[in-house]
Amino acid sequence: MRWLLPGLWACVYAAQALATVHGLPLMQHFGASDLPAAPSYSDIAVDAQGTLYTGSSEGVMVLRSGVWDLFELPRREAVFSLLASTDGRLYVAGTRTFGELHRQADGSLLFEDLLPRFADAGLPGGDFYGLVETARGVYFRNASTLFRMGRDGHAWRHALPEGLGQRLFAVGPALYGRVDGVGLCRVEDGVAVPVPGAQAFAQSRMTGIWPRGNGLLVASDEGFHLADAGGVRRLASDADAAFAAHTPYSSIHLPDGSLVFGAYDGSLMRFSPELRLLDRFAPAPGGLDGFALDREGGLWTLGEAGLTRLRLPSPWTVYDRRHGLVDRVFDSAWHEDRLWVATMGVARAEPAADAGPVRMVAPPWSDTELEVFALESTAAGLLIGERRGLMVLDPGAARPRRLLGPKRYHGIYALLRSRFDPDRVLALGAREAAWLVLRDGHWQVAARWQPQVEEPRGLYQHAAGEFWLGDAQGGAHRWRLDPATGQLRERRRYGAADSLLADADAGTRLLPLDGELYAISGSQVQRLQGGRFVAAELPLLPGLERPSELEGIDTPVGTFAWTSRQLWRRLPGEEGFRLLHISNSRVPGYAAVELQGDGRLRVVTRDSVLQFEPGLDDPAPPPLRARLDLFRLLAPGQAPLRLPLVPDGERILPPGSGLQLRFGLGTMAQDIQFRFRMLGYTGTWTNWGSDRDLGYRRLPPGRYTFELQARIRGGQEAEPLRYPLRVEPFWYERGAVRALFWIAGVLVVVLAVWLRVRRIRARNRELERKIAERTMELEAANRRLTELAVVDGLTGIANRHAMERALERGWERCAEQGQPLAVVMSDVDLFKEFNDSHGHRAGDEQLRRVAQVFDTAVEGVDELAARYGGEEFVLILPGLDQEQACARAEQVRRRVERATAEAGLASTISLGVAAMVPVAGVDPDALLHSADQALYRAKRNGRNQVQAADGSDVAAVPPP
């Protein structure tokens, strides 16, 4: 009879799915191309600081502040098991390995070998695995022995009971396992003690054990059982059939009481505390070997294909290609207990026969010629706006009934149900608008008219018979009609005469939000007040990038605003909006937001439908603190030295010190931003950005405080970091030494006056000349130091900011002296292909080789080599004309070709050269753009060459 269970389960699940349709959780996947170790992943753990650790055949992979790294064990052993214990320790077990990973004060990891503590009967060997924790300590095993590391550090070992299975389960102070032929046993000091009714598991595999009431809830490949003092009894549940179809291997107990299982076939199954199946889907190809929870509520799965992060239960789910949505998505609606989606045709959500994710199935009357743009669900039918007109699917009808068309180019793109009378709907297209009314239970067209708006931007109903539309050509339109008949009584266009400022190039977007009607045109924002538009400000939308795309909606579950790339939500009763991060795409294409008839909020994107469960809001995020993940001292004549990441007072640095820093934040969020300042060096904060690496080549002597701020973009801000520093002066920069030099100078001057009175004027003139020269040298050196204060963290040469300052200074100096200024712009040829072939680490090393060649090509204090960005480099060459600059560029090209070939990774570069004598009224960036045009010509002409700018390059430069 067991073969009947999958079919029965599918029927039951299909009935449940009709009432609780949802998509797949939003997931973030890390595959082999994202991870620092080759595929063969074993276990996963998360520590209290939010750092993720994953075992692999090459060591421990570490995810910290969004960056993956690989920690290799001393003998490069494979890792089979990881455990983040309740007392904050991280244990590692693997090939001939058991120990603890310690996070040092400087951020580095240190492995402590704990196997010698078990050497009382000889040093154990073999493969160690199966780390679990009870109140008595941490247990692990090899093929023949069970080991325990007590919380006091005491080590204990005992022979494994005969027939004990591979899996051990910890419940409170007890340790459980399955013994072949015996069943479920409690393991006490190496002895297997059967529990009452143990024989129920004599032949079945166990997947998890958890406390339940006065007994134990046991999951096996046959389903759920309850074990207590009275014995073991089977609990009838959805798992009986689910586990028969998808044999479980791994499990985890979630904070909400639900249970999650990973199956050999890659299926993930989630059961409620009442043991009802809630979800079943495959996060990634291949089996699921383990789970872990991070401190932000994320659930990590580990399998053959890598790692996946998701949230269960998930407030946001998605319907996409995995459900059958393969074309562009335009709209959605909840109608007759089904989700309908407007696409190339119409798709309707249907439960899958295998109880997996729902499938989007086209009804028999739908085809790709239909191309549906708008849906509106009503009790009297589903209104369907499509490319050739308008239809309605009446209740119980086999096919939709046409209301408008079919007529080419007369499609209906928007359906707006009246806020004042639900029996009225405005249908809007590019060439036709219609007023729909409900008569005798059927939708009918009451009136039609031409919109005379080529491309509406925002449609809003202000009163029972009053509608407003934005216009892509600029301005706004107001329609007034008779709500009963739909007769158009007034059509008025608002423009400058009505104080509406409209940019014809940007158009006008109308945005209804918080009971106000905003008009947005370019950078101008106004709102409707008393029949006229007045200047206004939009509500604060963190990180807003494209205000001209803004749309908004007020719902009982919150106020939402969106553009094609960003989505914000403001909870009821709150004042501020929060930017939502619910898409892995940088351009998700948000198109519509609607609270639909089943009480769920749905967001239409370019190729999917996102669904929000109002009762499943994300938990409050844990407090965040900006931190350093790397703090390295670069002292003259010394190897780089890692410093503590957390300040313990003022850190004293030797003279001439430089610094290398990497920023971090203890969150799994991807869109993280930082800004910083070095008080004592500059009091100005940098702009928010995603760059995490910073370098200072040399800091002058003095006291500083490095301040770092971090935030999740558009959302939570972290507690800032403040790190006090003091750079000691060289001996000749100390006050006493300077005073002695001053006194000695005075004595020399006095002696010179006394002995050489007749030559005093000549000496004074000579001294003034030398002082002037020295002053000029110091000014040049100071300029050079200022340019090098902030350097490129990867290559060690000046960054783009320093290059821009050097270009401006060189431009001004050459203009004053009437000398030419040359710029050389270069690009590493085929660098993307180089990265694809050799990997990003080899790519970084290649960029450092190229940067070293550019750095050695600099002559004098006024010239500068800088990394412009990516694989682009720039030379600033004051005093060189175009011919001299081309010669210098050709030297650099040959040296790069030779240096990379000697390293065994040959690369070439292309260079563009531009030079001119600066003149007033010309932007220095023009010279940079000319060199850039020459560079592009060099790449078009075959790469690995130098091209000089000509008249066409100058003509191609945009005016300032």
C-alpha cells in the first residue's frame, strides 16, 4: 500500500494549495564559481558574529562581510564536520583532524589542534566527523571510537557500540543514535541503551530527534514518531507520503517551531509544528546535506551545487520561470481563488501534480497572439486588457466575451477600478479610452473616447468623475466625466499657465501618495493644491535614483512607492520609508504593486511576480556595528604587520607609517555601503559607496581618529567605529631637535655676520635664493604626498581621485608657464578574457605588475601614475609635448609586454596620448577625453599599440 501514498498525498496537497498559493522563497545561491574551494562541501556553521563557515575538501570556506575566503588547515586536510558551540567556540573535524578555530584580535584565524588531548591511549587517527553538542560537551567520532570534549577541556574516548549508525543526535544532555537490529538507543558513556519501543526504528533511517512534550519527536524515512516512557507510536502526518517520495537526509528545527528536511533528490520540505507539509521545492540541483541559521533569520542550505540562502517562512515569494512564466510579465490578479498573470497570453496558477511548486498554465482559449497587458478581478468577471482591445471572462464562462475590438493598435494597457463606485472601471489605451459599467450583473461599455495622450505616465482618480494623467511629452491632463453614463464633459491640459513646470524632454509623472497628487518633471517636484500646482518636496525615499519613474499606492499593510529599480515600504503608523531588498537583479523592473483579493500583496516585475505575506514581516534585524576586517601597518623597511581590529586605546605607529584597511559589517545583506574620514588629516566624510578597501601610503606625524560608518543601502545604519591613532615623528621632526637646529642656525648666522660683514648682503641673497628653492621643492613634495595620501588599495599606486587633483594642478601650472601638458590613457587588452581564463586572483596580480611598470615610468615630482579604474591606467606628464609623451607611452607598452611575459602570463596594453598647452576656458577633462578617444582608436586598430590624439578626437570631446 505504500506505493499509493505519493498519489494520495498529491491530491491532499493540491486541495490545500488552492487556499494557500505562494511562490518560491527568494534565494541567493553561491555555486562553484562563487566559492574559493572546489566542489565537495561537507558541513556549515554560523558563529555569534554572523560569520559563515563551510567545510570543504580544501579546508574551511569563510564568508565574512560578504567576501569569501579559504582557510587551509596546517596539513591541508579535508573538513567533514563543523560546530559553532553555544559557548562561542568553533570546532572542526576532518581527515586526521579535530581542533578549534580561533579568531585572533587582528582578524586572522588560528587553528588549535585538540587531538593530542586524546592521546592517553595513543594518538587517534582516521577520519573524524559527526560533531554534535550536548550539555556535557562536544561529541565526535571516527570509524571505531566516540570522543567527547568537555566544557572544562577534559577529553574522553570510548569504543563505539557495535552496530551504531553514522548519525548521532543531541537532545539536552543526552546523545541518541540508531543501532542496527536494535533501533533507537541512548548512548551513555559508550554504551547503547535502548529506549522503550526502540524496535520501531530497527530497520529505518533516522533524520532528526527533538524534544516534544514529555518525550521525543523522531523523524525517520517512514515519517514521524513520538517516543516516550510508554514506548514509540507512529504519528500520522503528511510526512508519511512526502518521505516515501523524497527520502530525507538532513534536518533542522526553525525558531517558529517548524521542521525543515533536505532529501537525497534535492527537495526541501518544511512541516508545521502540527506536522502539516507547508513547502516542498528544490533550492538547487543535487542532494541537501546540511542546514544552518544565521543571526538575521536566514536559512542556509548546503548541497552538491553549493550553498543557498533563503528565509522560511518567507514573507516574500516569487513566481518565475520555475513556475512556467517564460515571457514578459505585465500584470496579475487574484480571481476565483487562482492567481492570474498577464503575459504573452494569460496564465493561471494550478497546483502541480507532484505537490511541488504551482504551475502557471494557460487556459484553453489563451494564446501568444493575445498579449495581455492588464487584468482586473471583479465578482462579475475578469476584465482582460490586451493588444487588440478588451475582454471579460464572465463567471462560469468557457471563453471570454469581447467588449472592445478586436482592432489593431487599439489595445487596452490599464484598467482602473473606481475608488468611489466599484461598479465602474476606466479602461485606457494609447488610442482609445472606455468607461465600463456593471449592468444586470454584466460588464458593458458605456462610453468611448480618444485619450489624446500618446504615453500616459501615472493615472489617478481624484473624485467620482475626475481622472488625472501624466504625459511623457510634458504637462498633465484632467478628464471630467459623468460617472453614470461615462460621457466626457471636460478635457483639460495643464501646463505653464497653471504653474505646472514641465520639462518636455523628461515628461511629467503623476504620483498619488499620502493623499497628495505630485507632479514630477526632471528635477522639479510640485503638488496639486486648489486646482494649481505648487512647489513641493517628495517624502524621503532612501537611495532614490530615478524620481521620474516613481509610482505609489496606499494599502492597509503599508504605503509602497517604486521605480523600475527600487521598492520602498512604510508600515502603517510609521513616518519613514524603508528600501526593500527583495530582488537579486540590479534592474528588477518593478512595474505594479497591488493588494489583491486574497489579502496578499503582489509586485509585478519584468519577468516574475513577487508575493508578500502581510503576516510574515521580517524579524527585527540584530544591531550592527561597523568594523574592520583588515588593519595592516605598512612601516618603512618592514614587512606588513596586522594590527588589532578593535581599538584598545590609542594605537601608536612608527614614523612614516602607511595603512591598509578593509571595511566590514556583520550582516548577510549584499548591498552594503561605507563612508569614512580621518580626523586630523581631513574632517570631511567621503560619499557613501560600496568600496571596502582603503590605503594610506604615509601619514605625517600627529594624532588621528579614523571614523567608519556603515549601512545597508537605504535601510539600517550600523554603530560607527572610531579608532584613535598616533604617528610618531622621525628624530629630525621632533621639537627638541628642531629647536637645536634653530639655535645652531642662529649661532652660524651671528658668527657669519661677525666674520664676514662685507659679504653679508651677498650671503643673504644666496640664502634667500636657497630658501625659495627649498620652499618650491617642499611645496612640490607636499603636493606629491597629498596625491599619494589615498592610494589604490589593490595596486598601491595613486587612485583616480589623486589623478584628478594632479591633472587640475598640472593644468594650472602649465598654463602659467606656457608649457604643454600630456595625458596617457591605457587599458589592459582582453583583460576580461584573462580573468575568465586565469581567475580573479591572477587578474589582480597582473594589474599589480602593470601598475609597477607605470609607477617606474614616472620621472620627477610633478609626474603621476594612477589607476583610473578596473584595468585602466593614466600617466600625467607636465612639460611633455605629444611626441615626447608618445615616446614615453611606447616605453611603457614594451615594458608591460616584457614584464608580463617574464611572469608567464603575457598581456599587452593599448595606449592613447593627448597633449596641449592649457588655455583659459578649456576644461582639463577635455585633455583626458581626447586621450581616451585615442585609446579607443588604438583598441579598434588591433590593440597593443600607441595612438596619438588628432583633430577628430578633440572634436569628439563633449563641451564643458
